[in-house]
Amino acid sequence: MLMKRVAAGILAGLLSASLIAGCTGGGGKGDDSKKPAATPSAKVEMKGEPSSTFPFGNKTAKVFALEGPAAKEDFNFTGERIVFANGAIYHHGEASDGKGGDIAGLYKLPLKGNAITGREFVAKSDDGPDHRNLAASRGNVLFQLDEGGKLAIYDGKNITKSDSKWKDDYDAMVGFAEGDGLLLVRSLDTICTAKQELSDIKGVKEVVKDAREVLKLKDAGPMRPVYADANELFVSCQVNADDFTTDLFAFDKNGKPGLRYAGIKEDAADWAVTKNYVVQAGKDGAILIYERKSGKKIHDAKARDLNPSYLCSMGGDMILLYDDWNNKFCVLNLE
């Protein structure tokens, strides 16, 4: 059941993100004068020996399987996103109520060191199979309430309900790596920034209008925001409708196109951006890694006994991932 839900969620997300085709191949050429990444240091520290390792470039990646409950028989993932905030993992799901029914909503998995210490129900949320209505901003978690479809903001302890509804523009929204900025896409390919102010999202600013035309990819599908910091904005795009290949594109804060990172050719999952790397996961444990600044591909192979699907940056060069083969959350350390 869980495997089917995860696979369906990934496929639906890729279809809904039918993102742009064309442009230059590989990592492409960017502006060497751009500022270094503004990504803050990692928010967690993994101790002890990793559960597995693999070489990438001239370094060694370490994978730490998190101990504790993740997705047992009484729980199913829904939606298509995980986020990390306030020392906890957040995701949509359905858990047994112990009476033969399910409770669907947003769940919190507190993290202490290398262990998940429990599973807490936050609130009933709108979590359709093709939704990505979950974002982290300035330590807060933004999501869509089941009640009236309204925007809700959770600070780890309390929920603030907005008078405004969650808009379609917010479905793939991501928070900046620092501060209260948000990256979102309107009207398929208009890249925008905004801010979380109290219980609402305000100050929407168009950074790149008609981005598909800017990139000479006007016949492609809608764009999806992936990552942002003070210097760069990243959006993904499906460049092949037949095998769901999804590439990643960078823009500077003024909307000038930068590097392009070519994606895995078949059945790719999420992208993640770290301080120094760009990573994509794919089918059967495929992991693709680029140097962020140069666009050079430094790893393209399958990991042993690992099938990462959902990815989430944790700061620095650390990524939270969900392994749907083993029903485990893991931390990928590329430091």
C-alpha cells in the first residue's frame, strides 16, 4: 500500500510539473562571477558510523539511517513532500485511529540526534495525491488546512490560521534557505518571490515572467520551484514527456538565467540543492550529483540498498531523504 502511494505521488508530481525542454545540455555554462551560495550551516549533526557510504567526486558520501518510527503498517504517506523545521520532519499522511479508521493530516516526527523520537498529529490537512502543499519558512511550517482550504502556519507548538485560502500558486512553494522569503511559480512559468508576514503571504514579486520563453522553451509545461537562497533561485522542469526526465535550472536573484543541470533519464524523483551540490534521486537507488557552482557532474550511479524518493535540504551539504524500499528516513551527508 505504502509503495503504491509513494510511486503514485512521485508520478503525479512529475506529470504536474511537466517542465520545460531544450536549452543547453549537461551542467551548462554559468556566470563565474556570481556570489557563493548563501546556504546556512546544517541544522543537525549525525554521530557514529554511517549505515552506508559511496564515493562521489574526490569525497565520500555518508548515509545515516534514522532510528525510530517512520512509516509502519499503520501509516501511509500522502502528498509529495517532506520538509524539515524546528528539529523535526513534517509530512502529510494517514495513520490508524485504532478503531478501524484513519486520521489524515499533517504529521510531525521530532528528530534527536540520529533518532526519530515519535510521531505527532498536527492538524487535518488537504493532502491530495498530487499536492505539494507544504513548505518551511523561517522555522515555520506552512500548509493547507482541510478546514476551508485555508493557509495555516505552525511554529512547532501552535497553529495560526490565516483568513486567506491556500492558493494554487502555493502548491509547490518553497522557503528560502535563510530569512522569511518564499519562492513560487504563477501562471505555469512566472517565477516569483514573496514573504510570510504574520498569518499571510504578501509582497509577491515577479522575478522572471514567461520563463519558458526566456529559456527558449515555450512549448514545455509548467515550472516548479525547488530551492532558493539570497543569491540563486532554482526551478525544475520536465524536459521529456515520455520518460519524465526532469532538469533543474538556476536563476540569479534578478532573474538572469544561470546553470542547467541535466536530470536522470527515467523515473526521476526529487531534486535537492545544498551549499556546494545539486542532487537528484531516481528509480532503483539512482543518485545524481553535480557541483553546484561549476555544473560539473561528479556522480551518476545507483546506491546499494537505498531507494531515495523524497528529498529535502537540511542546510550545509546535508539532505534528508525518505527510502521507500526500507520505509526509512535517512540523512545524506556530503560534507
